[in-house]
Amino acid sequence: MEKVRLTRTYAAAWHAGSLPDLPGPPPPDRPARPERPELKLPRDMPKRRKAGSVAGRVALLHALAHIELNAIDLAWDIVARFTTFPDGTPAPRAFKDDWVMVADEEAKHHALLAARLATLGAAYGDLPAHDGLWQASEVTAHDLAARLALVPMVLEARGLDVTPMMIANLKKVGDEDSAAVLQIIHDEEIGHVAAGRRWFGVIAATAGDDPAEHWRALVRHYFKGGIKRPFNDASRLKADFPPDWYEPLAPLETILAGASPPD
């Protein structure tokens, strides 16, 4: 895919210091997208099949490839849109370094998933997808703190929670190659959540806000319905994202659902 190729090329050039660190034009409201897949409303998407069949694994990998394509767009949008911090200071080079790195790794993830789809006789675009992830960009386009609170610290953190179960299910049906790809993605996504947590903390501290309280306030405002258990506390802790940040946001019903069964 051209977006993956360009992302990897420009990320390498950026990290090599051969791209100028200059502001460009404002990013578009919506990124360029391939003609396929067909985009549907989340409620109109077909129910995903179980991973035991080839069709079920294709559906899973296709959905993840679509998430990674959105993640490429979201990472570049942070770099291009938020050239200044909320206090008016220019975004530092280290901030841009982190999100260019994230864009590059998301492109790598999309390529890995596309390769697995090919081995299963499928391709990205063969199945419909939904546009719900990009909506997180649209509602936070005016506020860097809200963007960091919602995208890396809710959406990507959720990936840390659910990916280990996907890996286990793939191994259960003997698809070790797909499981290995998801393990790479999971391990690198820890760094993406960590980058969001780190820069959110910088912005909150500069404004004199308590980072955890401010994050919870933004999530309550922008992410209706609360965040869901079970949480992968171990992976979240590796991202410097401890339970006392997110536990208060879990609704009672998800706390009960995530509880361990009695012995």
C-alpha cells in the first residue's frame, strides 16, 4: 500500500535528520483512503466469525489491518495538526520523534497483517470496515490533551487488553504465524501508549492539572459509556499507566464481568 510505503520512507528520513522540521499546511479533515474497503457504520458491520475457520481468521486480521491503517493516519495527524502545545510553545522535536516513530510502527503492523492475509488468500479491502476510529480524531481536533487522552490512552490501551486473548485463540487453532504477528503488534503498542501517557503528563503538569484527574475528566467527556474490563494491568504498567488512573472509570457492570470466578 502506498500510504505504508510513504510512511516508512518519510519516517526513516525524519529520524535520519534529512527532513526539515518546519510547519506545513493544516492537515485535511479526512485523510486519503483507498477505494476499498467499503466503509459502513459500526452498527451495519457483519458479526465477526470465530477464529477457528480460515474465514474467521481473515475477518480478524482484516479488522486489525483496518485499525492499523487508521492508526497511521492518527499518528501523522498529531504531528501535522499539533505544531504547538496548549500553552502556546512550539511542539518539541522529541514529541514529533515519538509520533513519527508511532506512525512508522503502525505502517509496519499494517504490512505484517497484509502479508498474513495474503497467505490466507485474502487482501486488505476484501471485507467492509467502519470509520469509527477516525471519529476520535474529529472530536479531538481542537485539543491535544483530549487527543492523547482518547487515542493512545483509551483506544490503543484497549488493544493491550484484548490482544493477548486473540493471540491465545489463534494459537489454539494452530495459527502460530498470525499469533506471532499479533505479539509483535502488542509489544510495540506498549510504547505507543507510553508516548501518549508521557506527553499527556507533560501537558497536564504545564497547565497545573493533576494528570490522572484531568485524563479521567476528558475521557468522561469524550468517551461515552466508560472503559471496559478486563484490563491488562501488566502491559499498561509497562506503559507507565497504573490502575489508579483507569479503575475509577470502569462501570460497575464491567467490574463484575471482569471479576475472577470463585474457586
